[in-house]
Amino acid sequence: MAPEVTDLPAGSTTITTQAESENQMPNHRIKCEVVRVDNGATCQKVGDTFTLGKRTPANMCCRAFAAVYPPALAMRFSDTMPGWEIEDGHLDVMCPDQNVVYRLTRMKDETNSEP
């Protein structure tokens, strides 16, 4: 089986075999939804929803993004996270200011094209 060479931005290349490309790890999009706001916080409101990628989404507090990004990254590249996720496959993360709770869920019907 001949390797496949793929061009990437900035002139770098990666070589993958057909077997590797057929057995790729999951790459889910992650939905981040505000499910609770306490103590009169005004930065977010219940129901605000963001799709997480590698940059802070518009109108999301950068401190909250710093809190949700590590578990969201783990969820992005896995189908389950036993011991972390609640029964229906979500994970709740509290912002560092402890007044907003964000719910992370996989968008299983869509895959992420972002590297």
C-alpha cells in the first residue's frame, strides 16, 4: 500500500497510509451551551450556545473558554469519556468566576473539518 502525501498550510506535508486514514480517531464538533447563571452574572445568559473550535467563539468570555477548552478537546477526539461525562454524554464545566455553568456535548451527526 503506497503512502499518500497531503499538502498542509505553510508548505509542510504529512504522510499517511490507507490503513491509517481508514482508522482515524473521531473528530466531533463540540456544542457548548450555558445551562445555569448564578449571582446576577451578566456575561452570558441561559441558552447561549457556541460551537467550539480552536479559537474563542465570538461573545464568549476568554476565561470561560480557557476552562471549557481542555475537556472539550478530549471530547472532540473521543466517543466517550467514562467517569467524566454524565449518563447522556454531556459534561458540565463551571467558569473560573463560579457563576456560569457550560454544558459540553458532542455533535455526533457532524464531524469537524478543523484540524
